[in-house]
Amino acid sequence: MPKTPVKKSAPRRASARELVFGDLWEFDPAPETADPKLKKRYDLFIGGEFVAPKSGKYFPTISPGNEAKLADIALAGAADVDAAFQSAQKAFDGAWGKMAGSERGKYIYRIARLLQDRAREFAVAETMDGGKPIKESRDFDVPMAAAHFFYHAGWADKLDCLAPGRRVAPHGVVGQVIPWNFPLLMLAWKIAPALAAGNTVVLKPAETTSTTALKFGEILQEAGLPPGVVNIVAGAGETGAAVMTHPLAAKVAFTGSTEVGKIIMRSLAGTDKKMTMELGGKAANIIFDDAPLDQAVEGIVNGIFFNQGHVCCAGSRLLVQESVAATVLAKLKRRIAVLRVGDPLDKNTDLGAINSREQLDRITALVQSGVDEGAEMFQHACKLPAKGFYFRPTVFSGVTQSHRIAREEIFGPVLSVLTFRTVEEAIEKANNTAFGLSAGVWTDKGSRILKMSTELKAGVVWANTFNKFDPASPFGGYKESGFGREGGRQGLLDYCKLI
Ligand code: NAP
Ligand code: MG
């Protein structure tokens, strides 16, 4: 019998419900293809040269997006850290310490320009090493890092205007330790003001994200920065402790967890080292019933899912006025359902990889505590890549202030939703935390914004926006979120002594 031709059915059209909640609209992969120009091995950057560690030890750095090894990184021991400090002290006592601000500014400006020239290469390296989506490292991390160098280049010859009526001087050698969530940007936040003020630097990046910091050494060489002005030593916590406690460090600047910040403060008690600490956070993002809700939902998503929630100032607690809570939650779930989670190098990706397996385990354990303590969980239903460290965007409703997910920093894409009825209750709940780094307020009323920003105990309060940064704007915390500021005149003052 002749075969009846099988009529191919037309591609099924998605129902409206699927368009909202489904995993439709699959885009073709759009991987970023720029060459990150990674070396197989990175040595320490000391005295203007790349040098092998005295112990001869190296550790691997992997890509959290697919667990592939990227490079071997030199492990700095106490002798390497000491060599870095000796070289920084020599540079401070030598040409750099005597150089006019206008000359220092030229070097900083050159660094900014070179970073711009190699922006795409650094963005890809950052994404491969740290797991963040390429659109973030390309559009935020690298341009903001360059912006910090530009901003501080402008200050270098204007230090007399920093503290009217007073003269300022650099501290000397500064020891700096940074975390893994914004590796190059945190480096820029630390190095740019230190150089503008005339200090020299020994910096340690986080163990899982040392690549762009060591690549940055190449930029310093290209800029012709005098040897020893900036030294970069890689390693884990022990290396960090050696940097923070070195006798030649006149000032130390730390960004990381409150737990490690406290260890450092204890170890430095009784010394005359100047300190700044940028520590953890548990920001409240507060939505009033008169807020533009669709815009607020974008702000919530940006506040907590930006960089997989690996953000100290992430809006991890959503405080929403009871009368609009159901509407906001419904809109939020619809928005989350269309976020793209996956390959960090794909230009369409909204959420990339979690930085490390340890961090993934920490997030998973805290989310489990939310479930165990009775909060209601909503998770994005997307498929996750088979290899690499990924976590679904997660929202908990029915959260109370005593839940661990409302108190502890999760540092992942997890939002805890609480409700309030009055302005006073919102302020009371927002301030009911050990931290005080940032907060967000969404309302149509200017007077309410002013009241909230006065009464919220947070270093930054965003109004009708979230996670906005500018090098001219100081950033830092209250309470267990630390002390000192980074950015702006206030941040620069922390790198100077008044005389
Ligand atoms: P972390 O564990 O405190 O590590 C931060 C840095 O300190 C890393 O380079 C780490 O080295 C090093 N370190 C570890 N133990 C040390 C010790 N005993 N002495 C000196 N250094 C030591 O923090 P993280 O988990 O990497 O980063 C996440 C935390 O940073 C979050 O709590 C977040 O809120 C905070 N953060 C705050 C800000 C801010 O501006 N306030 C900005 C970004 C992040 P290894 O990792 O290599 O072991
Ligand atoms: Mg890595």
C-alpha cells in the first residue's frame, strides 16, 4: 500500500501562560568569542616583575561555569609577602614618594586608558575565572574599574582641596585584601585611591579569582609604573593574614566577610595601623504601595539576581507593603520565570555560575534552612547546565524576622520576602539586622524618601533604583558592615593622613 504522506504539524504556538511561565523563546547560543589571552601560569607581581614564588608552589584556578582548569597561580608564602612589602617600601621611600601629584595622576590616567583598550579581553577573563555573566563584566565591572582610575587620576594633583585648612600626606605602604565577587572592580576601588594619595600597595586577590589581578600587572608594566608601587600576591587566607599583619603595612584595607574582618581586627588590635573594613550586608529593599510596581520589580531583580546575588549590598530582604504584597510577588515570579541562567560567556545569560563549589554548598544549606523553618519557596524551573556550579533564582515568601534566611548573608540569588503595614514598621524591620551596608526605597513620595534615608541605618540608600554606583559616590557600611568609605572624597581621605 502506498504510504500516506505524514503531514508535518506546524510548530506549536505557545499559550499565553507558557509565554509567561515557560522555558520558551530559546535563543541561539551567542558566546562571547574575544580572546582572554590567558597564560598557562601566573607568577606573583613584585617589584614590577612577574616572579616565581619562593616555595615553588602553584594552585589551579578553574572556571566555575564548566569546571575546566584555566591556569596555575603562584602561591605567595610569608617570604613572598615580605618581598612585596620591601619592594613597596622602597618605592615609597624612592621616586613614588617624592613624585608630584600631577605626575602620579598621569600614571593613573594611563592605567585607566590601557584598561579601556583591553576591556573586552579583561571582561572575558573575569567571566571565565569568576562565573559572572559576560554582559555584567563587559558592561559593568570593567568600565567601572576604568572609571575609578579616571576619577582618581583627577584627584592626584588636587589633594590640597581634600580637607580644607589641613594638609594631607600618604600613609606609606598599604596592605589590601579583596574578595571574589568583583575581582577587578574591587582591585580598582583599592588601588586607584591609594595611588592618587601617594601610597604604595601590596594587594591580595581572592584565591578563586586571582587571574585578572595578575593580568592587571601587565597593564602596570605597559603603563611604565615605577617598580614596587603596586605588588600583587596571590594565595588563600594565610597569604591574606600575612598581608594584613605585615609590620611595614601602615594602613590596611579589607573587603570580605564580617567573620574574617573580625579576625583581622583582633590580630591588629594594639598596633597603630590604620584600618578600613568593607564587610557583609543584608540590605532591605522596601516597596511602598504608591511605588511604580513594574519598575520596582525590575529593581528587585537587579538588586538580588545581579551577579548571582554575589553582592555585599544585594537587596536580599524584600520588605513590601502588605496591600501590594500579592501583586508584587506575582509580578516578581513572572519576571523571574524568564531570566536566563546558564553559560556565563553567553551574551544572553542573565545569571551565570556561582563562584565556587563551597559557595554553592553554603547557598544550598541556607536555602534548605528556609524550607525547614517553614518559609514558602518559589524557584525558577529552568534546566541548569550539567557541569559547573549553578543555582536557580529563588524567592521565599512568608518569611519572618527570626528565620536564618532573613538574618544571615546568603550571598547567592535568594530573596526573602517580608511584609509591613506602616512606615515605622518598615524602618524598624529594615534596621533589625546586624548589618548596615545598603537599602532601597520605592515610593512616589519625596518626603518619605527623605525620612527613610535619614532613619535607615545603611551606608547607601537608593531611592527608586538599586545597585547604582559612581566613583564619586562614597560606599561603605554601618554596624557589622564595617567602617571607612570607598569612592568619592571620603574614600580618598581614608588613604591620607591629616597633618
Ligand atoms: P572572605 O572569606 O572574608 O574573603 C575575603 C578575602 O579575605 C579573600 O581574599 C580571602 O582569601 C581573604 N582571607 C580569608 N581569611 C583571611 C584572614 N584570616 N586574614 C586575611 N585575609 C583572609 O569573603 P568572601 O567569601 O571571599 O567574600 C564574600 C564576603 O565579602 C561577603 O560577606 C560580602 O558581603 C563581602 N563583601 C563586602 C563588600 C563591601 O564593600 N562591603 C564588597 C564585596 C564583598 P581567600 O578567599 O583567597 O581564601
Ligand atoms: Mg576561578
